[in-house]
Amino acid sequence: MRNLITAFASALPTEGIPTEIVYLPEGEHRITPFVDGKAKAVTVKVPAARGAEIAASLQAALEKRQQANVRPWFDFEHKGGVASALPSAF
């Protein structure tokens, strides 16, 4: 499996932790996001041939959000509160 999209850790210690996090690996994945407060199982397909296109789309969406008043962030297990990461680029 190839890693298509990764997030790089720049403000973390250099020992004992990974230097990148796979955000969206290629292949087919079954996920259960919450939509309007209800769990909804979906299958996400990430073909390797579309990796650059997907990364560009995510980057464009991130840049649009970074210009808004609310900055994008990653959470812990879909719970509000402290951010687990602040995305800067895809």
C-alpha cells in the first residue's frame, strides 16, 4: 500500500513518535461518520491514480477554510475540546 496523503509533524519531539501521519491511504475503507448526530456507514474508495487530484482538492478546501474566521482542526475521537492537530497543508 502506498501513502497518498500524509500530514507532517513539525512541532513534535524527534524521538519516539512518527514523523508523518497517513491521512488517507489508498484502497477501499468502510467508515462511520456522524451526519446530523446520527451514525452513517459509508465506503470510501481512494484509487492510487487519483491521489494527486484528491490531495489538490483537500488543499484547496483547507486554504479556503484558513481564510475564514474559524480555523480548521482535528479532534480526538469526534469529541470537541482540545485540538489533536492543526492542519497546515495536504
